[in-house]
Amino acid sequence: MIVGLETMSDCISIVCPSCGADHGDDGWEVLQENEVHQMKCEVCRAEFFVSIFECERCVADNVISSLSEHEVKNRTCRACGHRPETEGEDYEEPCL
Ligand SMILES: [Zn+2]
Ligand SMILES: [Zn+2]
């Protein structure tokens, strides 16, 4: 019997890129998809950026967290490597 496959998206958690503290799913569900959010780690007080998006190719949920806003904006799907289009920027579809 297979249990829990449908709850895989619950594995998503926000991890502090500075100290690695796991913030769990605390609040990420209310974050707007495809927006860059600034967050503050309660453990090390670092401010970092988080973006949540659903891959348009493989439909994986992604949470990208980084100290660099630029890096968060240049997100790629961690499951298939697909990079969503970003405004005003050329990008090349990776050949798979
Ligand atoms: Zn931290
Ligand atoms: Zn993907």
C-alpha cells in the first residue's frame, strides 16, 4: 500500500541560505507564486529572498531561497532544470 504520494508537495520548506535553518512550511503557502519575497531568518537574522513557483514543464513545486535577489530571479526548476521565462531577458531552453 502506497501512502502519502499526494502529500509530496508538503515536503516544501524554506531553508535559510545563510545558516541552513529549516523554516518548514511556515507561511510559504500564503506567499504569492512567481514573486520574490524578502524574508528574515529567525535564527541568524539574515535577510534573504524566496521565490515559489510551479514549473510549467514538469509541474514540480519549487522554493528558491538565496541571499542574492538576482539568483532568486534567475530561478530554475530543481527537478528538470527548466528555467521559466523572465521579463526582458533572453534565455535558451536547455537541450535535454
Ligand atoms: Zn539563518
Ligand atoms: Zn521542472
